[in-house]
Amino acid sequence: MERAAVTTHILDLESGSPAAGILVVLTLPDGVELQSTTDSDGRIEAWGREFRLIQGDYQLTFEVGDYFQARSLHSFYQSIPVAFRVDGMREHCHVPLLLSPFGYSTYRGS
């Protein structure tokens, strides 16, 4: 299977393991929203629809509230929006999220 144009991987820094079962919404430059849920390895590699990565503004919204609630953990965050821009023609963009109940970090991965 060919890799999606946008992928993500969530690691739970508190447990030291992948964060499975988190709903993520991908907003494309034209406003279309696609949804997927992280797999057992904390990854999303498909959005249920193929699309080409074009120049423009994208957003990944990580819906983390239910994830922490299911673990009986209080969290400062319910939803984490990560907006990013694709300036040139790229075939793929990977945006990982390192997550804890009171902080997070993200970066442009490979």
C-alpha cells in the first residue's frame, strides 16, 4: 500500500508507548476534513481517501481528551490543533506528536 500524503505517529511520553485509539482530524487547504484513528502502534497512515499534497495550509487536530479519560488521567488538553504549511510540492509530510497530560511537542518528521 502506498503511503498517504500526510501521516502521523503519537507517542505517549508518560507511559513510554504508542498512543492507540486517538481520533485525528486532518483539514485540507480547501477545508475538507478527513478523520482517522491511531492504530495499535499509534500511527495513522491512511485517511480513507487518497489526495495529493499541494501547497497550502493544513491542520491536524488530535482529539486526546477521551484517550486520557480512558486511562483515568487528568489532562490539561482535550484537543490539540497542529497547523502547518506546505510551501512546495512534496509527496509526503509526516507530523509526529509526543504527548503527555500537561504538554506536547511536534515536529516535521520524515
